[in-house]
Amino acid sequence: MAREVVIKLRGISNVFGTHAVHENLDLDVYRGEVLGVVGGSGTGKSVLLRCIAGLRPPQAGSIEIFGQDALNCSEAERREIDQRMGVMFQDGALFSSLTVRENVEVPLRTIDGLTPALRRELADLKIAMSGLPYKAGDNYPSELSGGMRKRAGLARALALDPEIVFLDEPTAGLDPIGASAFDELIRGLSQAMGLTVFMVTHDLDSLHACCDRIAVLADKRVKYTGTMEEMLKIDHPWVHEYFHGPRARAAIATKEKAL
Amino acid sequence: MTADPSALPAPEHAHLEGGGGAWRLSGALTVRSVSAVAEALENAQGELDLSGLTRLDTAGAYLLQRHAASLRLHGAQADHAALLERVASSMPQPPEASQTPFSFVQILDRTGRMVAGAGRFLVEITAMLGVFFERLGQIARHPGKLPMTALVHHADQVGWRAIPIVSLMSFLIGVVLAFQGAVQLRQFGAEIFVVDLIAISILRELGILLTAIIVAGRTASSFTAAIGSMKMREEIDAMRTLAIDPALVLFVPRILALLITLPILGAVANFMGLFGGALMSWIELGISPPVFLSRLIAETGTDHVMVGFVKAPVFAIIIGVIGCHAGMQVGGNAESLGAQTSSAVVRAIFAVIVADALFSIFFAMMDI
């Protein structure tokens, strides 16, 4: 069965001053998959995420989301695309003057006809699904730990049941237990809700635990894509170092132990 | 019973049909369509067939699970069933609401807290003042500790850059005083006393008081915003871990800069106020500048000037300490920065006026 392509990038170029971050970059993201994007520092993983999420137009290339041109479309069309996507920023990027529940309610307010009570209940549901305790909804972001802020950020990103979520380093700064719980959360949510997940990460354990496919950014484009097994066979020096380094061996060992 | 599709502009809608004990749900039950069937589901009981659902999201699944007690769900497609299960496992469990009704005790409680808060504020301000003088003492013993660059920078910010607005304001005050005084004094043929009126009111009270109020608005807010945003981003904690004393590098140069520049601003205000008054007296009453000047010198004692200037350092410390203290009270969010900034201005202006009133009483009792 041919899989549906939900995000299609062709010939993307991003240039900062004289420094090109991406040149002629192509990438396909399929419906329902969890795609992990890896790459060294400065290879433009976050820039790529911001491009697709519409926060930064690329200098050249085309972006198709849900089969629709996302760069040359009207603002209304772009808004419609945005409503079908959710972004979780690295530190949650929650609105600091709103409680967690109010943060999650913000996207729900754009839906006509939702009663305040139902909106509140749906926000509570998303908070619970993100693995936060009920009373966290009344807290302000500054009263939460980093891991809880990330969960709250995820709850807000999922508020409208998007088809695609973008996660920027979801497990960075979490302790190993919190990180693996977050991996399971993402995996579970993507299966239950049929989510497509575009995840920028450095965390080898996350790549093992929840990614269906991995895209490696190197030499200013998406150099390789494939499953973890395929990555392990690639000869490129950086990719080899990345997936065979001491940390990678530890991650593989835990994975094998778990099996 | 059917949900009215015309009430829903979105392309997605769900239909609830049936009656008695058998219901059937079809269409797309998503966050955009739940509100249309929410009420109808409220009254439905018995069996609910989900085989006609084309789309289901968490909002829809939540709505169905909420009625799981009165409706038996069946016929769901595999992925919908999985979603229903997932939602069922994380249904929010609100704890028993423990809201106490608004009562007299609550009012007392709130009043008590406010009084205690005001008391704590006074203690904290006093502590801040103590810290400032203690650090000044340190600097007196080790002059090398004085952050000279910061001091000059803040003196430029709070003093030099305030000169245009302070000059303009006191010039206009002088004009207004001369004009108002002229109208009244002309009735008695006592025009010349307008010089005394202007000189005494500006030198003794208005020059320095209005300067302090303007500086409180300009400077207390900027102190609070600058220190508060550093506090918000944990820069002040970082300083402490690096063995840098925040009081020495943040508070001392700011308050000291105010202490140095406020009297100078006061002098500028006095001069401009007298200038405005003299100009208006000349135009309105025909009192020529030489006459104004000789009357000013002959009749206005220097003690009026001294009374004015004695207050300047006190106002400077009040404004500086309140501004820095409010900055340190900023919490983790952007809203508290705004709240503290505006309350710093209000408190600083209020405290300056209270201090001015106390000075007036003191000078009156001392017959100065």
C-alpha cells in the first residue's frame, strides 16, 4: 500500500547571510509515522522545523503539506493548515501569565460553539493524556518543573487533535526516567490518535524507543533516511560516529536488554 | 432527533439519530462538531451504534466516554475503539471542589493579609535601605569597589537624559504660577509680590517635588523593569553563584546615581521655574527682569533654597530603594514584571509626597 505523504519538501534552501544551512533539501514525511530528525549542532534541524511550521519561509524550494502548497497560499489556507498541525517548543513556550489549563484552552477558543465548560473539560483531558496530574492545570508555567512544562507544551500542541505534531528536542533536559516516559507517551499518543510526529532530537534512546524512521541532516541536506537498522549500516563518518559511538552502544544495549 | 447541520459552518458534522433505547451516531465527531451533538447526547440513553462514524478525535471520544454510564457503545471501528480506550484511561478526575463561600471571615482574612503585607513591605524596604548604606560603607573603606562605569551610565540615564523633560515642566509651572498670581494680586495692586509667590513656592516646594515625581515615574519604573527582568531570567542567581554581590553591582550604582543627579535636576528645575515666572511676569505684569531679580535677591532668603535642597537626597533614596526593591519582587512570569513596575511607580510617587508632607510639618514646627 502506497503511503500518503503529508509533508513534501523539495529543493529547500535556507541561507543566513553568506552561510547556507540547507541547500536543495528534499524530504518526505508519511502519514502516521514518527520521524526522528538528527544531525550535528548547526546543521539546521530547528530551522527546518520552523520552515515547515511556517515560522520562517525558506529562501528557495517548495513545501507541500496535506498536498497543498504551504508557501504560496492565502492566509486563510495557511491558517487551515496550521490548525491541523501542532508545535511543541523546546521549553514548552507556554504563556507565562496563564495557567496550564488556560494555555491548553487557547487553541480551543478558536473553535466556534464550544461551551466554556466543555472547553475546560477537553483541556483537562489533554492535560491528563499528557501525563500531568489534575491539579497541574491550575499551576502557572513558572511553578512547574522542566519536564512538566514540556508535557504541558505537548498538551497545548495536541489541543485541537492535530494530524501532525512537531516536537523540538522533546526529551532534552529530562532525567532518563522522565525521558523514557515521554518517549512512551509520544509513541502511545501517536498510535491512539493516528498522529504523524516530526521530532528533532539528539536522544539516541528516543530514536530507538519511538521513531519509525530517521532522517539524518548532513552536508546541508537530508543525507539519509531509513530505519534504525539501516542507519547502523551507513558508512558516512558522522553517521557512523553518531550511531556507533559509546553512547549509541549503550542505547543499543538497553534496547536489547529490554527485548 | 438530529443535530442541525446548518448551525455548524465547519464542514465536519455528526448526526445523532434514533430514539428510545437505540441510537446511531454517524459523520465526523471531532472537536469542531462535538458541541452540536453534546446536548442531544445528554438526553440519550440505551444503546449507541458507532459504526457510522467516519472520524473520531479525542474530543469526540471524550464526549462519548462522558456518557458511558447511560449509553452502551458498540460497533466502533478498531482505531476508534483504541482511541476510546485511550481516552477512557486518562479521563480527568477532578477532586472534590472545596470552594468556601464568600463570607465575613474571608473579608477579615483578606484585610489581615493586606495589613501584614504592608507591614512586611515596610520591613523589606528598611532592609533594602540598610543594605544600601552598608554597601556604601564598604565602598568608603575600599573605594576600588565602586562600580564607576555603571555609576556614570546610570547618572547619564536618570540625570542627563531627564533634563529636557524636567526643564520644560518647571518652566511651564513657573509660567502658570506667574499667570495665576498676577490675576489675583492685581486686584490689590500688589503685583510685585508675584516675585515672592513664585520664588518661595518654586524654591521651597514645587521645583524639587515635581522633579522627584517625574523622576519617580521615569526612573523607578526603569529600575524595576531592568532588575526584574534579570531576576526573571535567573541572572541575579547566577551573579550570586559567581560571588558577585547583586546589591553592590545593581543597587548601589543606581541609587547613588539618583542621589547625585536628583539635586542637580532640582537646581535645573528651580532655575527654569524662576525663568518661566520672570518671563510671564514681564509679559503679563510689566515687571522687568532686573526688577524681578533685585526683588528676588532682596526678599527671598537662602533658607528657602536650602529647605528645597535638603529634601532632594531623601527623595532620591526613596525612589531608588522602592524601584530596586520592586525589581527583586518580580516572580517567574511576564505579568508580575508589569505589575511590579507599575506598583513601583505608584509607591515611589506616594512615598515622595508623604515624605514631602512630613518635611513641611517638620519645617513648620522648627519655624524655618
